[in-house]
Amino acid sequence: MSKVSRRDFLKMTAGTTALLASGLTPAKAEAAAVLPPEAVGILYDATLCIGCKACMVKCKEYNSQPGGALYQEGRGIPYELPATAPIWDAPTTLSDKTVNLITAHRQGSGLNKDQAEEGFSFAKHHCMHCLDPACVSVCPVAAFIKDPKTGVVSYRKDRCIGCRYCQVACPFSIPKFEWSSASPQLRKCQLCHHRYPEGGYAACCEFCPTGASIFGRVTDLRQEAKRRLALEPGSEYAFPIQRVDSERTLTRPVSRYLDHLYGLNEAGGTQYMLLAGVPFDLLGFNPRITDESYSVLTWQYIAKVPALIAVLLAAGTASYHFTHRRQHDSGRDDQAKG
């Protein structure tokens, strides 16, 4: 385990003080959940996914570069297993080392792709980039921010104090904490926003061979999803690859879709949206998530925590001073006897 530097200690101490001294008002009070006109996102189509996990490999590669969601100075690509392990790195859950995950879900015999009965389907899990993100709302030091133009929810490690409110608030359980580090960060997908200045975009979309994940403006992605839901199963359609406005397409038969664009309304709407042929609760998505924004709901509970922290800090400080004084008095008595 790495040691805590004096700088990190002072940062955490100052952050805690700021947390307790702040007015603690949710970000939602400052801005309504409106989709920016140029907001970008991802549309994932489970019926096109072949489970190759190329998106996972490229996600780790490109996000381990400076500015990426997994970047750490002096560290290469973070694997769940040691680099010397004689087996493939195969994450089964999102973690501080894996911010994009492909899962496989089988029902019964699992013979029929994209069918709920006796079938199977793949699913892709990462940050949903909510229109009104609870993580942004509850963070007392603005370590999570939502870009006013792209809508991408990103993380600023220099502001984070490790309170982990974001983990409690997120209805999708996305932010992951670095428990193994003495100066930990939170890790989550940031839609490869570090690649935008040079014309790049989400690596998971750029390297998806089937077009299961495509990148683009959210308004365009919604229209593309609407077109797909209106298609006749068995008919042929030219599916765009990499980007929703791409000239590259893959023509193939249309599968039968569940008539639901996941993320259009869930948690107040998200910029990562999904299509599938089976109910989303069978793909690992929480069926209890409603269409209501979670930012204010979570704040009603989390706002009570600083008061508890203040009490614990006060009790700890009093205990320290009491013990220190007793030791000091005992030392003086010993000197007097000597």
C-alpha cells in the first residue's frame, strides 16, 4: 500500500473541513436537467453484439493514457490480474481497474440469441452519463462535473476528498473506489473525453467491429434507435459502424427488439442508451430504477451525513486532547517524584 504524502494529507484534511463548512446544496438547484444541443453519447445494440470484448480491451488501452479515466502517472494498463498471470484478464464486474464491461446472460438452454426464453444476450455496462447526475449533485467539492456542451460527466481527482457520496447516490452503482490506494481516486467511464480535442471519440465505439456501440450526438442516436424499433424483424438494414453519422455500414437482418430504449427516461434520462431483444432486468439492470431524477432524492439522505461526521470529529478531537493532557500531567508527576 502506498504512503500518504504530506500534500495528500493536507488536501484531504482541507477537503473535509470544506465539506463540513459548506452549505451543502445540491447542484440540481442551480441548473435544470436539460440535454445540451451538442450533447454526445453512445447507443448500444445488444442484438449486434458478438461478445468479442474488443471494446473492453481498447477502453483500457486508451483510458490508461494521460487524461484517461484509468490514467495514473507511472502506471501502465491496470489489469484485474497480475500481468504475469498465465491467464487472460477477464473482469466480471466494474471496478477501479475496469470502467467498461461486457456481460453474457443466459436463460434456460441459451440456444437462441436475443430471446428471453431458452436464449442469451450480451450487455454492456459503464457510466450512463445522466442528464441530471446524482453524483454531480451530491459531491460537495465539485469533483464530478457535467460538461455544459457535451454533457459528459467527468471526474477531477484534484478536488476529490474521498467521501464516496457519489457511490451512495448513483442508482446504477457506477463509480468505483480505489480501496488499495492510500490516496485513492474514483474511477468511471468519461466517454473518452480526453480524445475529443484531437478529433477522437469513445474507443469502445471506434473499435467495435459490428457497430453494436456507436458514438454521436444524443439527438441523432435517439432518432437512430427510433428507426430501429420501427423495423420489421427479418428485414435488412444498413447499421452504421463506429459513429451514428458514419458512411461505413454493416447490412444484416434485423432482430426482434424489445420496444424500449433504455436510458431515454430512466433516472431522468441518460446519454448512454441501449436496445435489446430481452427485458433489461435480465441483463443486469436494476428494474427498480424509475424515470424520476435521483439527484434530489439522494440528497435528502446524504445531506445528513456531514452532521454525523462533525460529531465524530468533535468526539475524536476531545478524546485526543483529554488523553494528551493526561499523558502530559503524568509526565510532570514523574519528573516531580524524580
